[in-house]
Amino acid sequence: MTWKHNISMKSIALIILFTLLAMKVTDLALLKYLPQSEYLFPPNSKALYKTREFDALASINRFGFRGNETEITEGQILVIGDSFTFGWGLKDDEVWARLLENSLKSSGLDLKVYNLGVPGTDTSFHLEVAGTYVRQLKPKFVVISVLMGDDFAQVLMKRLAEQSTLRQRAGSPSLPYWRTTYEFAKSNSIELFPGLYRFYAEARYFNFRSRIKPGGSGRSIDDQAVFFVTQSWAEESSRIVRDKKLNLPDDILERAAAGDVNPALLSAAASAARSAAAHPTREVLEKVKSAWRDLLVDMTRKFSGISSLTRNFGGRLIVFSMPNGQFVNSEVTKNYRKYGSKVTEDNLVTYKHETMLEQIAKSSDALFIPSLAEFRGYRGGELFFPFDGHPTPEGSGLLANIIAKTLVSQTSIR
């Protein structure tokens, strides 16, 4: 190696160093002066959900979350969760967050309930949302709903998949050191350069908004962008049935072909069937148990962080056990079995998921609200859409009543 080569390598190293320094200075400036506008959904848009079981239009306010709010204030109530909190398949006035607000108002508690539910998300995402909005809105209560048997499982599966990917990368000669380093930097770009990432996100969002056309589904409602959520279900379901070679009953196949079955249900059932047929080894089972223990410790730590943050602003964290139709004696159980999901009879009697969640809540110094007993003991109409699995308007009303009882009992809320 010649001296010229040494000088060249040093020059390249200095260029890289100065480039990184310049990026970091720019990053800090952007972080300081670029206004932050984080949206859960495109503001002032609507989402249409249409199947045989429901026909509902969901409104997104100008702040980017579900509702009709034209202004938001501090000291209110935040509800955070997935599609069960968002109000999948329900009209705006049927969502339990709105019913909860009405119930509190009838009890003399004039508090707004902001619905920060996002379909398809898990508990890890919900905690991130809580961290952002607690700082902004300093709520009196934060209600994080955890969907039993699903939310934690999603986080667990992602962790196991990430561990598997890391092991493959570590042992793969086809991924050189520079490529692994690049992947690490790419996956951690938000932490390394949050200001630049915010600028990128804002630019991407501006471009996205500029391409939105009113009535994106062919329907024009108040000149707002309308996203037809269930429009492609028939095509997606048919593809999953074909590619996964699913053996489904005729009534399910007919509904899937008509676009009345959420493709995610079919995909999840297919994955569950593969897992059940795999006969995992003792080593795999031990890894899953270890991952579960690590997950619960990590989630307890994160819930504790949100609880502490909420208390710093004078509020209180509530952990709500969101019921799933598979854990309640309902038509959902029968139909999920038709999809191919392994729904056991134990699900209809066990309380182990609620007990685990209650322990996490207590360790996090959060209030805990269970729901299974009341849902299992309910003697009214159907609480869940039989084929889709999300709460019906009646189920949404029961959810609101369960949470309202706890909130009204809290003297600090008045």
C-alpha cells in the first residue's frame, strides 16, 4: 500500500466525517425549527367500510385521527388501540369512544374523548402513540386497550421474525459487513437523524396529499378524500385462497369471493394452520417461552414509562382488556373455525390473558379495567359481527359502559 493510497483513504474518511457532521448540524436545525405535524391518518379524509355486515363511513378530523373535532384541548381523555378502538365497520356515532363521551356527559362530566385507534397496529405502536400525544395534550386519562390473544402475540411474532433475520444475516456470507451496517443505519434512521427524518416524512406526506383526489373511491362526499377500505377484499381473498390452497366451507368461499371477508382473517388462519402442522421442536418452544418472558418485561417497562409520563402531567393511565370474539361465546368462534383458525374451547372459559394484563397494569401503577366477565355474561344481542369479528354497535355500547363506570368512580376526574 503506497503513501498516495494512505492519503486517499484518509481523505475519504475525512469527507465522510465532515458529511456526517454537516448532516447532524442540519438535522438539529430541522428538529428545532421544522414544525412537527404527526398524523395517524390523512387529515380531513373519510374511510368507507362496506360488506354485508356493515356499511359505515369513518370521518377523520383535521388533526389526523377519527372524529369530527374542529379543535382539541388539553386535560381530556385519550383512547388508544387498534381497529377495535378505531371502530371498524361502525358509523361515527356508534364508536365506543363517542358513546363513552356521551355517557360521561350524561353523568355530569364534560370531557372530550379523543379516538387515537389505528387499525392493524399492536401494543408496541400504541405505546409510541401514547408517548407522543400525552406530551402534546396532557390528558386527564389515557386508556390503552389491549386486544386479548392478539396484540401481544403480534409483537412477539415480530420479535421472533427479527431474531431469525438477524441470525440469518450473521451467518450469511452474502451479506458483507458494509451491507449489515447499512441495514442497521437504515433501520435506526429515526434515532440517528430525527430532524432529517421529519423533513422526509413531511415531504412524503405533502406529495401524498397532492395526489389525493376528492372521492378517491369514485364517491364524492363533502369534497373530501374517501378511501374505500373494503374495495379490494374480493381480489385479495381470492388470491389468498388460491395461493395458500385453503380448504374452506362453501359459505365462506362465497363470502370471500364477494368481498365480504377480511383477507387478513384468511391469511392469519393460513399462518396458524402452518404453525400447527409444523410440530415445533423443544428448542423452538423454549425460544418462544424466553421471548414471551422478555416481551412481558419490556412491555411492563414501557407501560410504566407511559404511566409515569401521564402522571407528570397530572393524569392517570388506564389499561383496558379489549375483548375478542374468540374469547366470548359468540358466532365469531364458530366462523373463525371455518376460516381455519385453531379456536379452542379453553378460550371461552379462561381468564389467563386478563390476569397477565392485570399484572402488567399493576406493575406499571396503572388502573386496570377487565371486560371478559361482562361480555360473557351479557344476555342481549350479538356483540360482534359474526363473520368479521369486530364489535357491533351493541358491543360498542357495552364497551363504553364498562369504561364509563370506572371513570365516573374516579374522584380525580371531577
